[in-house]
Amino acid sequence: MRIVHINYLDHYGGAAIAARRLHQAMRRAGHDSRMLVWSKYTDDPNIDLFERRAFWRGLSQLVGKRLDAWGLQYLFHPASMRLPEHPWLKEADVVNLHQFHGGYLDLNLLPRLARTRPLVWTMHDLWAATGHCAIAAYYRCDRWQTGCGRCPDLRAYPAVRRDLTGRMWRLKQRIYARTPMAVVTPSRWLATRYEQSPLFDSVPVHHIANGVDIHRFRPIPKASAREALGLPYDKRILMFGAASLAEPDKGAALLADALTSLPSLVRDDLCILLLGTRQERLQASLQALDVRTLGPVQNEALLAIAYAAADLFVLPSLAENLPNMLIESLACGTPCVAFDVGGCREIIEHGRTGYLARPGDATDLAHGIATLLQDDNGRANMAQMGLAKVREQYDVDRQAHEYLLLYERRLGQRN
């Protein structure tokens, strides 16, 4: 089967990583999978820019992004309107669209993409169901269920300056009505949200979990991992990572509160391992603790070593879909502590593969961290149960197989 995936990037951020892994798994399964992006960072020959000409790229960025900022999100990106003419798309049996927002695609492109071949749209957040935001609708606002307008937070990502959210919501409704497609969500939690959206009343919503390469993300001896990274052998290591640690929804401030409130017996035996950009504020709030950093880690082999070196991974996010890092950590034999938000409970079984704290409760987060760090036998049992869960539910090859079955059904319905 010939599949073309479309995403803003082929690297950096959860959606790009998930899309690229799916593409690679389909190629391993013997299918002709390609990926078209706005910005390319990898050397994969089967990933390419969908528009290279400087004039069209510049026009989209100069004019399109200004209109985006004024609230007319993604209504003038002429570089993408030539996308259906790309040779890879002309030959494709199925198109799988991933993250739409970012300022590279034109909403009016959707009906054209679906005109001659099945269109599957993988949702990595709630942007497609709202008048402008992608994450705020997770837990701070429910106006997306009734038409948006009078937006309480225009600064929520992706930010806009004028409140045209009601108009954008209605425009999306009209465009989607002309676009035959199927929606896929990585988490059951997000699937429920799209089933609640009036914009997707007549669109089938499927749940297919993201996966990881279980041959790359796998347990290795903790001593070997720590030696490779120059980390102490005689301390408990707690790992926290995100693309940007300064993003408010990632919960770094709550993590700092939790860590500074840990019992001294736990705190004195603790080493914090940070991954990601914009760490300065968090490091400043943890000056009394032993903090090590790897910075932003893009190499998956190095990332797997970091997970294996840790005793525990913590994710203090206030909003999540199906976090790649929780799956990756469990695949490497490291239990997790996280707030009970979004799809986190689909990965972490409380008391079996980790600890789910009450959302936004730094005291409960600290309790989970302290409890698991002081229970070596409990962590070892959780590691085994987490590893079994990933191998059963979150193998990327299984994910690719489920997508391919969906593609075949959509092709059959179209024919």
C-alpha cells in the first residue's frame, strides 16, 4: 500500500515523533510509506519538504502567519494549496494527516485532499475541534462543545490577537462537512472528546494508541546506563523531560514544589536528571538538590539509556493526550509518576505500573515520588508489569498494523 503522512515537522515534539515512528513502522512492514513536511530535520530519504520554492514558502510565512495571529488561523497558506499536485500524493492510496496547526497548511485544502483518496486524520490534540486553541480545551474551557466565541484565553497556544473563535469554529464546521474522512486518536480520552464535538458529528472516530520501537526502548543494566551518562551509582535518580521545561502546562513549577517538600531522607539520596530545553527557571528553584542535565535529547538510543539509568520518571503535566515519554519509560523498565490527566491513566495503572497523583496536587505528587523511591521491591514489580503492558499494547508495529487495517476498510468503502 502507498501511504503519505503529512505533518509540520519530522522531528521535535510528540506529534512529529509519533508520526515519523508510524511511517517507519509501515516501511518495515513492507509498505510504501512516505512523509511530507514543512521543515525536515532527519536524513530519511522517504521524508521530504512538500514545498521548496522560496517565494511560496515566504508568502505563507509572511502573510499567512500574520493572519493566523489575528485570529484567521490557517486560511492563507498558498504554499500548501499545491500539495495535492505533489508526485507522492498523486500516487498515494491513502493520505494520513497529522498535526494541522503550526502555520503551514490551509484549512481549505482538506476537501481537496479527500477528493481522490481516503483521508485519515490523526489528532494529537483538540485544535481541530476548537475555535483556536489546542491544549486549553483539555481542562480550562469547554466552549468548544457549543461553538466557541467569547474566548477566555486568546493567549493559549496557538495564540491569536482577536476573538474570531466563534467564526473559525463555524468555518471549520462547513469545511469538515465537505471532507469525507476518518479520525484517529492516540488515547481513548481524546476519542471521547472528539465524539463530544459537534464538528465531528458525522465523522467516524477510531482509537489507535501510539507505539514505540520495543527493540530500541528496552531495559539495560542500570549500572551500565549510569556509567555511560556519568551519573552516580549510589543515589536514587528521578528523571523529568519535555521538549520545553518552561511550558506552563508541563508542570515544572509543581514539580519543584513537590521535590522541595520531600522528606530529607529522600531528598538527600536524590539526583534529578533533566532533559529538554529552557531548564533555567527549574534549575534555579532546585539549587539545594543534586541536578544533572542532558539538555535536549533527540537521539533515541541516548534517550533509552537515560530512561534505563533512572529509578523513576515523573511527568507533572497538567494537560496530556497520550504522552510518548510515559510509554518510552515503561518500555525501558522504569516506573512513572504523573498527574491523572488526559490519557495518562491508560498507560499508568495506579499501584501497578506507577503512581497517579491528583491533578495539580504537588503534595500528592511528592507522596507518589517518595513512596516509590523508598520501595525497591515495589519498583521492581512495577517495572516488570510496565514492560509487559508496553509489549502488549504499545508496540509500534502493532500500531502500524491497526492503521493498515483502517486504511484497507476506508479503501474498501470508497471503492
